[in-house]
Amino acid sequence: MLETVTIGTATLHLADCREVLPTLGTVDAVITDPPYSERCHSGHDSTAKDARDGATRAALGYKALTLEDVAWLAAQYDRVCSGWVVWMTDSDLALHVRHALEKLGRTAFAPLPFYQPGRSVRLSGDGPSSWTDWIVVARTKAQNKWGTLPGGYVAGPGWNDKARMGGKPTLLMDALVADYSRPGYTVLDTHMGAGTTGVACARAGRKFIGCEVDRAAFDLACERIAAAYAQGSLLDLAQPVPEQQGMGF
């Protein structure tokens, strides 16, 4: 582990999650966006540029997930997490993630779509552009009275925020944190990138634990999460989350 930073109720590790997970205590929810499949990343890397949003996975210290990686992460998430596991992935891995969590005795649901029309992923070439990510959610028996949740998420106005490095829109993470955790819960993101899940937790009154291997992303995560705490928790604001349009369906 290279560095650990505490900001408010967030604990951020500059480290590979494989170093952190085996010794981690219990958390209330996992909401995370690990690397995708080899096919997804090789397609991305073939058109990669110098900027971080377009950098190759190898340049960022990541590798695509194998099925062995999926099984290992699923086992670790099941061990440390007493609540929901929320795992964003691509179409190649979504069913493998679901089956890995089901083998551990969790109730895993059909993958939920996150649809962002017009996003800048493969806008040229033959065939359809990739506008959909998939979210696999799984619970223990303790969450069987949680209530009905959205069957998917659609990006609305304001979702193309630029204060991120790759990753997912802040408003998507606001929605997932609100849907799959409760105020005061501890949320884990093992691949936090620029800290969008941590920002959502700070805004919604959740504790946060994050891991990231890329120094540039880690430093930006620290800045963004510190700014979110400085702005105050959404629980203390007399207004709803902005730009609610498009959050769920």
C-alpha cells in the first residue's frame, strides 16, 4: 500500500485492491466499476490517445478482468459486504458476474442498463456505438425487504460532467448510492478512479472506502471528495439532488 488519506468519513487507499481486500473489515455496500472485459478494453486501446481519458489500460496500471478475476472479486465482496453489491461492467462479463455472485448464495438480479445516448464511445466505424453499460446487483437475505428499485438508469441533462477522468457520471453514482445504501452506511469502491462514488457518498451522508492504483486518478479523487465535503452533505440541504431527470425507469 503506497498511501492512505482520510477526508471526512472517507478513507482512500493508493493501492491495488488485492492488497486491501483480504484484510478489510465489514462494509455495508459495495458500489464499484472495475475494469471491463478484454474485448472491451482492446477495442478502446486501439484508438487510445495521450490524455488520461483516452489512455490505454496498461498505461494506467489496469488490466482487463478475466473470469478468474471476476470469481476472486465476487468472493471478496461477498466476504466483506453485509449488504448490496453493485458492480458495473460490460455485456461480455455481466452474466459471469451475476453467476459468480449467485454461486456464493446471494440473490443476483438481471443486469440493469445504464444508457447514455450520444456518449463518445466508438462513434465511428461499422456497427452500433456502445451507449450502454450494465450494472449487476446482488443482495443477501437481510435485504429482502429493501423495496422496489429502478429497473435501469438513463442519462438526462447535465450527466456529461467533465470533472471526472473516464468513469461514470456523478448523477449516476448519486442515484446508485441513494438506491443501494442508507445514511450512515459504509460504501466500498475497490476501483474508485477519480472518486465519483466517494463524491456521491459525501453528498449523501455515507462513509466511504476507496482503492485506486493510478496516482493521477487518486490525487483527483482526493481533491473532488474534499470539495464535496466542503460543500456539505445533501442531508443538510433543503433541496433535492440536482438534475433528477433520467435517473431511473
